[in-house]
Amino acid sequence: MDILIKSFNRAYYLDRCLYSIDKHVKNFDGKIYILDDGTPQIFLDKIISKYPHVIIKKSEFYEEKQLLIQKGLKPKEYLIPINLWVNAAKEASDYFILIEDDTWFIDDINIEDVQKELRENKVVLSKLYWIGNPKINVNKKAELKRNLVIIEPKLFSRIPAVYYFVFYKFNRFKIRRILHLLKINTLDRQLSYYTIYAVAGAIFKRDYFNRLWDNHTNVVDEGLQKYHAVKILFKEKKKNKYAHYKKEILKTGFISSATNQNKEHYKGDVDMFVFNKILNEAWLEDSFNTIQSLPFDIKDEDVFSVLENDSLKRIQSKKWLSWSTAFKKQYLEKGCVID
């Protein structure tokens, strides 16, 4: 079973992600692919020196992005490397794990045993974490096998046209607002569709993942991916099964984001491209140990130390803390648990 890691300009997080794989993923005979979209080569070189067994695949936007980032500039527009993800998935093992650079394993997983269970139960998607949020892992019934909990998804509707009308594209005559007022299109119902879809942090059946990205037009549209998931569930409900691991064995980080997308939602004037450059540089110089805080996220005081020791004083610690607090808040408001 291969492991695919989406990566962009956060080598300091990628380091701990890879460290956790080596520590916790047992009976692993697959390949680890880093799907990178612009991390400057100098940082990737250190990653390779520490983890020579990994394979790095670069996006079509890599050269342009990494040149800008090296100069301390951000891309004029953030083009999403969907072709890199989809093509890597097409070439991956029949089942593969998809994670991101800011996630890490917190407990052991026996890949050989899990893969056997996936095949026996015809599972197309099995989540490895859900940030403590039961709203994105909803079931009518659940059956614990050995390592996996096989579930029957509990959704507002399994009919693709209903999902499309209520939750996705249709919005004539302000119907979306009316559905909100009638408490038909609610946040909890929207979140429940993540039971059959995941951005990352899951084991995918290769064919299932590829079908989720049909007609993607090189744009990340989670609504479209969930629409495809509903169509697959509707057509193949007796064929495919869904699952999650018996407990969460992944965590995700909250000290940064890869880009400045949705910046208006966060307090504090913090440029994530500058922030990640500062942390990457400190990590490269071995003055920022990101492993020592495992299995928890990187500590605030460690980030403070890096920012305060930055000779250029590019970002104030208080501004970053304000940004981080607001970043976490959006997840807390949706029912996630952050520790």
C-alpha cells in the first residue's frame, strides 16, 4: 500500500509527518510519494537526506512557485496541482493512504492487516482521522471488525439530484437561502456527506478516488467531489462499503496554513508565505526541532522562539497567535476537537 503526501512549502511539518510514518506504519512494503507543489529545493534536499527512501513528484507549477518563494514572494495566483494528485493516484497501489504534510501518525497501524480487511469487506474509503468530529463520520449502523469499523452512512438523501438541489449547485430564486431558513440545508447535514468523502487523512480505493475527481476542470470543488460520491453510493450501494479506523491515528497541525487563502477570516496581518519561510529556514539550520513535540502539534512557545529570533523581525509573535486562534476557531465551530 503506497502513501501519497500532498506537500507545499512546509518542510518543517513534512519532516515530522515522515518521521511518524517510519515510527508507526508497520509491515509497510509500499512506496512513499511526496507530491510537492513548490517547496524550494534546498528544503527538499534536507528531507531526502533524512528520508532517502521517499520519492518526490513535482507539479507542473513547481519551478515557477519555488523560484518566487525563494525570493520571499508569493505566487500571483495559487494554481492547484490537481493533475499531480490525480495522476499520482492513478499510478498508486490499488489501495493507498492520502495525507498532507501537516498531518502525522500518533499510533501504530499494521498495513498488511488493514489491507486484508479492506479487501474482505470491499471498502472504498476508510478514514484514519476526523478531528474528533462525529458530524463528518455519521452512520446508521456500525460494525467493528478487527481494526476497521464498517459503517452504513447516514445522509439526508442518497439521491444525487436531491444532493445537487439542496447542497450543491442549484440556487435559482434564492432557493439556497430558503432551504437554510427552513432548516433543510443545515451545516450538520452538509458535514455528514464527508462520511463518504475525504480531502485527505484516509485510505482510498484507487478507482474510487479517481472517480471522485471526474470533470474537475483543475479546480478544487469539494461539492463536486461529494456529488460524485453520492452518485457512486446511489449506483453501487450494495457493492461498496465505507469505514473508519477503530480510533483516530492521525492528527493535523494548526500553527499554519499553506497559503493565504481565506485570509479575511483570520485576525492579524500574517502572511503565511513569510511565516513558512521563517520556520523552514530555522528548521534547515537545525534551530527549530519539530519532532520533540510529537505526538502533539508544534508548541506555541517553539514558534515564539523562532519568530523572536528572526533577525529581520518579519512577523510579531502576538500577531501570529491571533491568527492561529482564529484559524482554530473555524474548526471548533464545526464541532472539531483540538488538543
